Amino acid sequence: MATDQTSLPGQTRADERRRRMTPTDLALIASFAALISAFAYVGAIPVGGAGVPITLQTAGVMLAGCLLGPARGFLAVALYLALGAVGLPVFAEHSSGLGAMTGASAGYLWSFPVAALVGGLLVKYAAGERGKTRAAIVFGCSLAASALVIHPAGIAGLSLYLDISLAEALKIDVLYWAGDVLKTTLVALVAAEVHRAFPQLLRARR
């Protein structure tokens, strides 16, 4: 028995449009990569002896995910890391290169794109089809992504680079928690206001 396939070509074209990057997508990705770079310079407060300073870097990462959605947020943060890897001084304390990505902060840096992806997914689906979010929703989603992705990866990186136990690395990581709560609050307030003004960001293909 034949199967009706009349709707498939249109569905395929729609799927292709959803997957295709537009100039707006590319501009947003580049803009947020630049924003994260700028945020990496703000603060740069040394903490303990681990050599991983407190900056607004993670706030930029989570803003990318929570505002742009999972795919564009991931690409924006991946672009940021690529810029640093090729030598542009976009990391904390104006550092750059592969050396910065294999040091004490390596676990945190490598986790950033995944954190943006997870945060974007959580916000997108927690907001529902209507594309509406509240600051409390964004706060919970962003904090969850940080706790599930950034901190475990950071602890693992500290343990490997400093040759210490995971328990000792956790003691260092705890020093960043209070700052993360404050940065997550900033992300939540900004993202909620932006989504009120531009709800199509959450309804977008990505």
C-alpha cells in the first residue's frame, strides 16, 4: 500500500531553513564571543594559590546560552575559546594560547561551551512554547548548568594540573561559589528583561 509523502518535501525545506545559519545568527555569535572576552577582563581577582582568578567570564558564558539558545550559545563560546587558542589575549588577565587552556583553569575553560549548551536547553524548555521566562527560571537554569558542568570540570582540572586530590580541589572550587551566585543573579535579571523585549529569541530555531 502506497504511503502519502506529499508533505515531506515541504518539511525537508523547513528543516533545512531551521538548520541554516543566518547573518543575524552569525552576528549574535560573534558579538557574544566579544562580550565574553570583555567580561574576562572585569575583576580578575586572584583567589588562593590556584591561579584561577574571579572574573565575569562565566556570566558572559551563561548569558550566551540563556539568551541565544543552546546551539548559538555553544558556538559563541566555542568561538571565544578558538580566539584565545590562536593567540588573541581574550582569557582572564589578558592571557591566551594553548598554555592557558592546559593550566589550572583548563577544566573551567573547556567546560564553558557545554555549560552554555546546557543552560540554553534548560531555559528554552523551562520557558515553554510561549517563549516567556522569569528571572527565577533563568537563575535556576543557569545555576544548574554551572553546578552540573562548570564546577565538576573545574575541580577535575585543578586536581590534574595541581596534582592534588579531588577533595582538595573542591576546597579551592568552593571559593568561587559565592561569586557564581552573584553572577547568576546578574544573568537572570538581564536575560529575563531581554526575553521580555525580544521573546522571539526563545522561539527561534536555535
